[in-house]
Amino acid sequence: MLDYLVVYESETGNTKKIATEIFASLPGMSKDLINLHERTDFPEAKIYFVGFCVHRGTCSLEIGNFLSGLSYKSVALFGTCGAGNSLEYYKKIASSVRIWLEDDNRSFICQGKMPLAVRQKYESLLNTPEDCDCQQIRRQLQNFDEAMIHPTRTDLENAALFATECIEKVKSL
């Protein structure tokens, strides 16, 4: 049995960066880093770090299915989200993902950059003013632009700190 298993799903590379940082911060050699879509067999671990990219306020069904197989295990969730950079929103995301788990587990979510196609979609909506909440779309464009630098070095450092805190919490139980 491994001490730590980091499993992640990443479409744009944001969650992979966070997963790699968490993996690097974990002590010892009894650990593994696995992309969910590259393996079907997963070793047992004392602590699982499970990462996901956010779609419509939650994780993918594949991540949900993986989480549902971790009944009564120590699980720490982490994710990246392009839309919104708000703790309140991140808490809602974490709550929606926790439905796959029995226990109250820790979570870390940070902003991540989005594909350029998302910005282009927002811009095209500005060209249809009869159906458009232009002020809201301008806020989404501003958020898109701010997200382009994420995950930042600070985001990565916070992810490593999150991993350390999770390990300490499990040790104290």
C-alpha cells in the first residue's frame, strides 16, 4: 500500500500543474501520480489526493465514479476553475463534489486559465445586444483575462501547503 496517491483529470493543464506540485510536496517515496484517463488500475493508498477541472460547478462523472470507489478512505480534493475567483464559489464546488464521498474531506480549489474559445464565445455574445446582459459578459471577459496567469506560483505554493495540512490532519486522527 502506498502512503499517497495523486489522481487527477486535466483538460487544459491547470489541474495537472496542481497535481504535480502536490505530488512533489509529499514526503518519502511511497507515492504515485496518475492521470485518471491513462490507467484503469489504481493502487491502494493511505491518503488519496484527487484532482479535477470544474465543469458547471462540479467534477466530471469519471472523477465522481472514482471518488465513489473510495468509501471511508482519507481523500483530499483539489481542482481548478476558470470561471469565478471566489471562495464562496469554490466552497459550492467542493460541496457538490463531496456528494461522491461519505466523509467530510478537505479541498483546495484555485483559478485556472481557460481555452481561448471561451473568450471568443463571450465576445460573440456582446454582438447580440438584444439578448445580452452586456455588463455580466464584460465581467466574464475580465475574469477570463485575470485567469490567464493561473495557476500562479502562489497557487502552487498554496497547493503544496494544502497537501502538508492534509497529511498532518490524518496523522492527528
